[in-house]
Amino acid sequence: MERKPLIGVIGSGECDEETERLAYEVGRKIAEAGYGLVCGGLGGVMEAACRGASEAGGLTVGILPSDSPNTANPFVGVAVATGMGIARNAIIIRSALAVIAIRGGPGTLSEVAFCLQLGVPIVSLKSFTLDPKIIQVQTSEEALKEVINRI
Amino acid sequence: MERKPLIGVIGSGECDEETERLAYEVGRKIAEAGYGLVCGGLGGVMEAACRGASEAGGLTVGILPSDSPNTANPFVGVAVATGMGIARNAIIIRSALAVIAIRGGPGTLSEVAFCLQLGVPIVSLKSFTLDPKIIQVQTSEEALKEVINRI
Amino acid sequence: MERKPLIGVIGSGECDEETERLAYEVGRKIAEAGYGLVCGGLGGVMEAACRGASEAGGLTVGILPSDSPNTANPFVGVAVATGMGIARNAIIIRSALAVIAIRGGPGTLSEVAFCLQLGVPIVSLKSFTLDPKIIQVQTSEEALKEVINRI
Amino acid sequence: MERKPLIGVIGSGECDEETERLAYEVGRKIAEAGYGLVCGGLGGVMEAACRGASEAGGLTVGILPSDSPNTANPFVGVAVATGMGIARNAIIIRSALAVIAIRGGPGTLSEVAFCLQLGVPIVSLKSFTLDPKIIQVQTSEEALKEVINRI
């Protein structure tokens, strides 16, 4: 097995349909571009992105807050059970070459902050805008293009 | 030894003189109000706040990113070496009853985000304003008043 | 991508040739039995096991102590950078359905201890014998047989 | 507040009366010798040691597995809530200059292993004997003497 470079996808564990569709597209495009997807392994944006990547035959990695692989969403191929709650957000960011944020709340914000702190390229798809280093995009196509440019 | 309730102080590892003065005042007032201070244990805002608390005879706890207690600033009384880098930010927030942010950059932002995610009261002293749950203040007096009101 | 159940392989980062051969066989057999392999992602036993699994077309997951995926051995397919040093040992054990220890030193011992504490089945291939719950075996064939029996 | 050098005390969360008495004595002697005590913050050996140190006017630090300071035993003066379960064992060891193990089970074993791996001096008071680097003692007096000799 060759090393899969991983792109991170971050966003809320619950989301509306439009956000879900965006996340699905992003996941699908990550797989089609030959990258693996790493995320927090739970529902909402994470599940939709994993479903997209999975349906395109891609690798999906879930870095879970809980202490059991069984808590991963059904489209996570590799479930890593950290048992360390939200501190696992730092592990997602460290393991990704670049990250796409899709909307999101405080959990996503902590991950955006870790990207800024660690110098990991971060693309915001209708997500946070609070720093000029965050690349703003409006579509999944743009998100992939910008993220791949920075890897 | 009776349990010391802890107030968190977050902010950058490097800061200008005005910020340092603010952090010193906040630390001093935390100790005078009978609370312990918990922070990241390094320089800048963290060191100034610890110095303030320490000079007022207070307890200061540093949750360090490194794997050695020796990396704490000289005003940390209890040095906890996590060896887990920036993921230690979650431990600072979990250990505090409430938190005061003093200016700050991306590291501080991740801590503010953890406060919002975990429901820990967070007061911003010239720091982030991005959520209505963050209580905005302009002086160290107000910061203490607001933080103690929420404990 | 369907969820891969993971078997853990633990052992030293440096080892002699016989141990390396054992680790290679164990890795190979894990992949041939349809399981993924999770380990600490570094050299010695970890690298030999990943090489075995990788050559048999299997999935290999490395839970790294460092903060960069680049520190993984060349046979790690999915590199998770925890940035938390030896505390990452707990994540390896939590992510595995069962674990095979191959010789090993203090790092391996901490992982064996976590298996005992968390109730994860642990097979010792010429490794620690200190608890009756540790299943003692002498060959890679026996190790796989015993580990799969307990999953 | 001057930095308190910390001595670690490790052992089970439940224990018999004799072990409790030993742990109490060890805690008391740590405080009388001018050191702070760091432990896992829960019951059994940890609570007895904290009680001893606390009654002698000493500093007690509890590095908790849970996400709330409220889970500490009543004799913990400084409660650090890691939210990372048993992986917090590594933090206890990193924060201590030297460690005393008092009997104990698998959790204690993981901490002994971390001592061996990190080179932290470890004294076994009727606890594990599996490595020549572990200093074997039979009384709390000897434990303190040996531990202080190695700091």
C-alpha cells in the first residue's frame, strides 16, 4: 500500500441539506483527485464527505473523539479512536496536508485556528473568514482547486 | 490543601507592553479574589499573568505543550508537562471554571473555540469578538467582575 | 470503502533480524486474513510488520508520536500524526480489536498494560508474560490464530 | 509562588487498608520533605496519598482522566481535567521528577513503563519488579529516601 496524502474536511456534526450536498461533493472530488480524506469521523459534514469519497472509491479516515471505532459514521474506512474528546481536533489538522472547512461551528473554529497556528493551508467553503490566510471559495470545484494548489 | 477553583488566562506567547500590563493586572486580581490561575505556562500574556498572580501570593498552574516542567515561565508554581503540543489547549479550558482572553492570535482562538464548544464562560479583554457568547470588556476590573459573575 | 477491522502490532523501534522476520510474517498474515494493521508507524517491528502487510496488499495505519506524517516508515499507508509522543500508545490500543506484541521494551510494555486495562485481547509472541490474560505464543501462525479467535 | 518540584505517586484506584496506610505515609512524607505530589487524582492509593500530603500542609496535583475537575478526590488541591482517559498517565510521569509506585494493577504498570521509557526514576513500594532499573523498597521511609536521592 502506497502512502495516501490526506486532505482534511472539517465542519459540523449536524448540518442542513445544502451543506450536506456541498460536503458530499467535496468528498467525492477529493477521492477523484487521488487523495485520501481525513475528518473527525462523526455525522453531518463529516459523514456526507466520507460518503462522497467512499462512493468514488476513495480512502476515508475518521479521527474519533470517543474510545471506540464503533462510533465512526458508516463511510469511515479507517477508524482511529483517540479517547481524547475535542483535543483530537489537533490530530486531524496535523495529519492533513491541507484542509477544507465547510460552514461549521465552534469545533470547526478550533480546527481553523489550529490550521493557522500550524501553517496548514485552509480553504473556507462558506465557513469562517476571520483571517486573510483563510482562502475563501464558494463551490466544491474551487475548494479542490485551491487546496491542491497549496499542497 | 483545599481545592483551588481555577480561572484560565489565555493570550499570546509574545506581546507588547500594554498587553503585558493588562495580563499582569488580570493575574493579580485573580489571586486577590482568591482564585488560582491556569494558563499555558509559557511567555508573553501567560508569564505576565502568572507574575501578577504570584506577586499577590496566588496559585499559578501552567499546562505546558512540551515534555518538561523546565519549560514553564518562572512564575508558574505548578508545572504540568503534557508533551502533546497545542492539543494541550483543550486541557487548559477543561480545567478552568471560566476564562479570560487577553488579545491573542490563532492559539488563543483555538482556546476561545473550545470555550464556546464546552460551554465554559469566556470574557474577551480586547480579544476575539466573533460570537455573542463572548463577553466583551475593556479593563481588567471588568474582566474579573464578569468572570466571577459567571462562576 | 468498507470499514477495515484493525489488528494492532506492537514492538520495539529497533530489533534484531529474527524479530524482524517474525514481525514481517505477522504483518503479512494480518493482511492475508483480511484485516488492517495498526501500529506506531516507526521502525523496527513496526516497519517490518507494515512491510509484510503492504506486500500482501493490506491496509497499514501508523499512529505516530510526532507532529508530521513524514516520520512514518515507508510501508505505512495511512499516517496519523498525533503530536503527543508516547501518549499516542493509548490510541493504537483503542483503535485495535486485538493486539499482537512481538518482543519489545518499555514502550511495548505500556501498550500491553493499556490492553490489560481496556480489556483488549493481547497475544504475546516472545514478548511479555507478566499476566495470565496475556496469551503466549511462539509462532506467527499461532499469533494470528489466537488473535482472530478473540475478535 | 515558587515552583514546587513534584514527586509522582501511582497505584490503584481501589486498594486494601494496608496499601492505603502505605500511600498515606508516602504522601505525608512527600509534603514533609518539601515536595509537591502529583498523581492521577482519583481514589484508592491516589486519594490516600493526597490525604497524607494535604494533612501535612503539602501541595497535591491531580491529573484526571475525565473532563471535569469535579471528579478529583477531596484532597486534590489542583485538579487538571485532561479529558483524555488513561492516556493522561503519560502526563503524570512527564510532570514528576521521580515516581513512587505503591502496589497497583495495569494502569500503574503503564505508568511504570512510561518511567522506564522516559528515564524518570521509579521506586517500587511492593509494586512491580520487572526491570532492574526499578528500585525495590519495603517501607515509606525507604521510598522517600531512594526517590530523593535520585532527584
